[in-house]
Amino acid sequence: MSANRSAATPSPRRLRLVGIVALVVALALAITGIGARTHREHALKQKVDTDSVPTVTLIAPAAGESKQQLVLPSNVQAYYDAPIYARVPGYLKKWYVDIGGKVKAGDVLADIETPELDQQLQQARADLATSVAKLKLAETTNLRWQKMLAATSVSKQEADEKSSDFEARKAEVSAQHANVDRLQALAGFKRVVAPFDGTVTARKTDIGALINAGSGSGPELFRVADTHKLRVYVDVPQAYAERIAIGMQAALQLPERPGKTYPAAVVSTANAINESSRTLLVQLEADNADGKLIAGSYADVHFDLPAAAGSLQLPVTALIFRQNGLRVATMGGDGKVVMKSIQIGRDYGTKVEIVDGLAASDRVIDSPPDWLAQGDKVRPQQAAQGDAKLAAAAAQPANAQAQAGTHE
């Protein structure tokens, strides 16, 4: 029985071996646990450091458009538009053309009765006849006295007086002729005529109306407009004035005819900026042989302007509005923020034209946070995703080792 007890009791050597093995396993587990914990702490610290750097989305500025459309309101006017006033007073005897009537240059629009002018003309003719009779008498008298002077029958003084009287009578006849011609010219204005080919756009008189002469003593009798061509006047803002050139083509669009455009061309500019509106007055001409355009209309003028040289485009989400002006945030080569002041041109709604302050090679931060400042460290979004993948891959072996140690 004692022999059996001796066989069941392990020897000291075996016990030492078991103890050594257990110690080695314990040390291995401790080392593995400490390594896994150290790796986790390092990964956590790296993740905290990484998360402290903001992740941003980078965009590249787009090239500006080769052409830029500018739409401005305009006034459409007749090529010629003249109010017709009376040159002589009287009463309207008859009118021949009503509004909308087509007329040619020289066509009679109305007749005016001028009784006072007629009397003045008769009086002037009578005065002319009297002056002519006196001239003939003075001429005969002068000839007679010159003959008597040659025979020394009269003094030279008396002969000179008769000669002077003859010259005065001639001047008087010339003055009476001029007065008759003047009144006859005025009598010609009893017939009101069209100054050019066109359309009667207004008639502000009627038969029997009292007519006053001149443009400051009553409304015009008629108004005639020539609309075979139209003049279009538009005020161009100063920012676009230098891009307007003589001969530039444009298109007119009327609100009552959506989808239809009519060609026009720039023929002249004021060559001066209006101080009150800071605009340049531009005149265009549009052909209207078919009469589809109406003088006095409102129209939108569409200009295709050449874009500003070197212009770029950015979405409005990239703009930063600060007290020191409009800026954009870019990422430099060292991964730090570089703030750039910019100047915008045309606003397209969701995007804007950048005319100064930005290069095509700049990496612009889209939708930057409000607190972002010059020199801040940032990471582009793609790089951040790559770092996360690397961190996950590096953590996988450590996790595997920790799990293996646990199972053992």
C-alpha cells in the first residue's frame, strides 16, 4: 500500500517542471496582455490626435465660361419721331390723316385757315406796289436832274438829293419784296405736311380748333414716327462698360412674345458714365421692316459678352464672409489653411465668377467651418478615409493576438 502511495505522489523534479511551465505561460500571457494594451493605448492616442485635425473637402476651381450673357432692360424707340406743330396761327380747316395712317414725306396732314395772315399778305403786296410806283417816279426824276446838271441848269447839291432819293426808293422796294416773301413763306405753312415717311401716331386737334403757332403754346397737332428701324437705348453698368463695342450683336426679347428674339446691333455709346446711375448709355438699332416691333415698347437686351480673362468659378458654399472682406480657404502643401482674399464678378446663383485672388491650381476647401482660421491644420477627406483604413488594418493583428491569449 505504501508502494502505491509512492507511485501516486509526484516527484519534486516534476513539480518544479510544472511550476516553470506555469510561470512561463503566465509571463507570456502578461507580456501579451501588456503589449496588446500598449498597442491599444497607442492606437487610441493616434486616433485622438487624428480626430483633433478637421477633415475637409477639397475642390478645384472650374474654368470660367468663354462667353457671358448679360440681360438688361431697354427702351425701344422709333428711328425718327417728330411732333408736328403749326407755324401759323388760325383755325383748323380740315385734317386728312388719322392715327395709324401711313404717310410719305410731303403728304398733307391738315389745312389751316389764316385770315389774319391773308390780310397781312395783301397789305404787304399793296405796300410793295406803292413802293414800286414811287421807285419809278424817283428814277425818272433822277434822270431828268442828271441831264439838267450836265447843262448846268441846276446845282450839283440838288442833283445829288434826287439821286439819293432814287437809291432810297430802291432799298424800300427790296424791303417790301422781302416782307412779301416772308408772308408768302408763312402762308405755305397753312398746309401741315409730313416731314418724312412714317406713321401718324397721334392727332391732338380737330376741325375748328384754334391753332397757336409754335411749340410752346399748345400740344402738337400730329406726331409722326418712322419705324422701319428702331433705336434701342439701354443703360449698361460700369462694370461691363468696357466690354461693349460698336458693331456688337445682341438680341431683343419682349415679355409679350416669350421665346422669340429679334436681332439688334450696337451703333454708338455715350462714351461717358452717368454719375447718378454709374451706367453707360448704349444705342442699338434693330430692323423692323415687317413692323412686328412697336415703338415705345419695353424689351430685354441679351448681350453675349466675352468673359473676363483668367476668370474662375466656385460654388457659393466655398465663400467665407468675414469682417475683412470676402475670402476662400485653401490648403497649402504643408496641410495648413491659407486664407485668400478674392474679388467676384458675376453671380450665377449657386456659383460665382472669381476674377481676382485665386489661381487655377489652388485646392479650395468647400463648406469650411466658421471657426477655421489661417494656419489651422486640416486633412482632405480622401486622406482621412485612407488613414482610418490603415488604423483598422494595424489594429487587426493586435486584436487577434489578444483573442488568442484569452483562449489559451
